Amino acid sequence: FDSFHADKYILFRSLTTIEKHIYVSDLNKKNHDRHSKFDLFD
């Protein structure tokens, strides 16, 4: 496991984290839209 693979691994992880962040943001937006129609958290 050399530094080249470590850099690739860190890059992969950061991309995955960004993708997760986008996914979570999208999910929160959908939940918010639903929440405006009816209360999910009752």
C-alpha cells in the first residue's frame, strides 16, 4: 500500500463523501417538500 494508492484512496473517499452529501441534500429537500404538505414528524 504505497503513497500513490493512498492518494487514490483518499480521492475516492472524498468523491464518495461529496456524492453522499449531494444525496443527503436532495433527500432533505424531498423530505422538506413533503413536510410542507403534511406533518411527517407528528
